[in-house]
Amino acid sequence: MSVKVLEVKDKRKLKEFVTFPLFLYKNDPFYASPLIKDMMEHLSEKNPFFRRAKAKFFIAYKEGKPVGRIASIVNYAHLDYHKDNVGFFGLFECINEKDVAFSLFDAASEFLAKHNLKTMRGPMNLSTNEECGFLYEGFDTPSMIMIPYNPPYYNELANAYGMEKVKDLYCFLTDIPVELPTKIDRIAHFAEKQGIKARTVSLENLKEELYAFMEIYNDAWSENWGFIPITKEEVDYMAEKLKFIALSELVIVAEKDSLPVGFFGAIPDFNEVLRKIRGRLTPLSILKILYYRRKISSIRLLLFGVKRSFRHKGVESIMLKEAFRGAKKYGFKRCEFSWILEDNYDTINLTRIVNAKKYKTLRVYERLIN
């Protein structure tokens, strides 16, 4: 049976693209579907990402039935910053058949080649500021919110296509402690003596609060692998998504002389709810959301950064102390620190202070475009 790959060109096909994983993972209890309505918007011009990028979406068919999908992404913000002729693939989902996977990878590669790009890297959904990588290790537990989940064979398909690892991203998990390690308290006290203070954010002014994150992130991460500066429009878009699940006590700003120097943003693991409703908003699913959101047991550290000039001054510890106080207030049991670059040793060392253990690895691949 031959594989036919078609570009998504209308809203009906985009919905087919978005809902394909519901078929692929229909018997997988670990899969958490994003809300279909939200994903449709995310892949449209309403997403400010597309003001600095363009993408094509492709669906693979066998005997007229969808068997896979992929996005091919030209990220002009990445190209302007890194000047490396790298394009991206993402949103890859596929049955376990090489001919289907290779046809999808070929379609993505051909679109990038038309833009004179020399390397295809991914998966990125849609950039390094979002979901990255194939799940490579840690298939025995479900992924938390905005962390990729996929079958192990995706890595085999990537390798068979000639892709090679370019970077691993780590996820660390720890129990919320009854008492923080004394080292955290000691370092936080040192930071306080230097005039550094930590405060929780106002959710009523979440957009403005996240501008502090934008400033810190664009400074703290500027030398990291794959970094792309975040824009004000993207922060506004992020704030609209987060305001429904964020808790003030878990989003912390560190300040010196009333100026932001660090940001810590953890959110409840809403995947625990999404696994109950399979992407669809109905009267029944809304009731499930209201019920199960009160039973979320884990949080994920999603936004984190300390200005370079304030590293090793206790900023991380003072934010951790404040955030863990909030986590205990709400009765959360676990915290995931993710994702962290495999060579980001400062942040990895921070996870060790709170006894976090690496429990998942995400792998990013690349291949030269022929």
C-alpha cells in the first residue's frame, strides 16, 4: 500500500491533523490530549509565533485513512539569532511503519530545502520555547503538562531515517518536602541579607508580571543552546493560556531594589485533568475539569531564570523557598523541574539540592538536508 502525503490547506484538514493523535493513542492511558479548540488556534495566525515563522502541515494517508502527521517549520527568529541554516520539524505522530515516517520526514525536509536550509532538527512543537524532543527515557510514567509523550518507536524511526542526537533534555522529579533542606534556608537567608526579596505575582496583572520573566529569560538564557528571544506579543499570548491554571503562590519574582532579577513559575500538572476528557469540551467534560482540577497532585516548573549578574547569589534558593511554601499550602505532592539542557550544570545542581532525580529524557535529533 503506497503512502500519500498531503499538505493541510483548509480548516477541515487542520482539524484532521489536530485530532489524529486521538486515534493513535486511543488505548493509551498515559496520553493527555490538548484541547482541540486550543490547538486549532495555536496552529493558526492567532499565534504570534507565526509573525516570525512559517510552517506547513502534512498528513500521511494509506488507503484514504490518516496514518501520520508532521509540521515543517522555518523559524526566522532562530535564523536571525543563530545564523545556522537550521529548519525544524515538529508535531510528529505516526503509526509504527518506516515508509509512513520516511514519507513525512521527506515532506518536511523538502519544504525546508525550498528555503535553502541545510539541516532539519526536531521535534519542536513549535520552537524551543515550547515542547521539544521525543520522549527517549521514562515511558513508565505519564508526562506532565507541555512535556512530550510518544511511543518508544519514534526514536527508532528517527534513527532509521538517519537522524542523530543533537541534544538531550532532562526532567527531574522530587517530592514536595515537609521541610526544605537546610542548605536552601541558609542560602536564601544569605540572599535576603543582600537585599534580594521574593514575592508572589498578581494573577490580575499576569501579563505585566510575565514581562519580568521576558526580561529575565532573554538575559539568562541568551547563551543557551537553541535560545530564541521571547517577544511581548508571545508573552501576552502565554498569559492568556496560563491564567486559567496558574496559582499566584507558585509564580515567584525575585527583586533587588524593586527590579526583577529572577523568575520562578510553576503550574499545576493539568495533564492529570486532560487525560480524563480527551481534548473535547462538552458539558460533561467541563464538569470533569471542575472536579479533577482540585485533585491535581503535581506541579511542573515551567518558567525559570536568573539574570546572569545575579547568579550564585542565592536568588534560586529564595524563590524555591517561597514556591515550595505555596506548593505545601495547596497540598501538592511532587514537583517536576523540566526541561533542563543536559549540559546546564548549574540548574542540574540546583535539582540535586532538593533531592530531585532524573526520571525522563527528551531527545532532539537532526539530519543534513540532501
